[in-house]
Amino acid sequence: SQHGLPRFGSIPISHEVPGGTALRLAGLPIADDPAWRALAESHAAVASGSHPDIEPADGRFNLWLLKPSRGCGGAGIFIDSDLQSLIDHASSSPVGCWVAQKYLERPLL
């Protein structure tokens, strides 16, 4: 690795996506937002077992974390495997920006 540390291959797939407040200000439906489209593509690739960075066994439940992006110390984290549930949660919240991150189903602890 770049800094002499071992590479474990455990950095989760992450996307920064706008929440309800940001989407309302932009006047965009989620389907037209590029960040949400990229998340939807990653979600579908993990579900089909075709994502290049995720082994099929590491994505079989396709769980995703949705976290407020402004350092909330663990408050407000939502986890689900259903993309529509993630969308509904983010779009109904006053949080302006979220980090959607693939849950590590088999962490190297």
C-alpha cells in the first residue's frame, strides 16, 4: 500500500447522496439525481453478484448503511437491503446529505 500498511480489501463502497432538504432545494426527483443513480447501479451490481469490488459471498444480504454526513457520532444511522427503503428514509429526512455505504457482511475482525 501507499503508506506501508497492509491492504485488507475491506474499504466499503460508499456514495454521498443528497437527502430530502437538498433534493427539495435542487428541485430534482431522486431518479434524476446522478448520485442516487450511481448508488442504484452499485446496489444492483452487488445484488446480482457482478460488482467488481465485492465477492458474491460478501454481498449476499446486500445491506447498506445510510449515515448523516455531518459527524453525528453514530446518531441517525439507518440500515436496510431495500434500495427504496433507503430512498424513502433519506428523502423524508431534514438531513441535507447522507453517506450510503455497503455494509461489510464478513468483516476481518
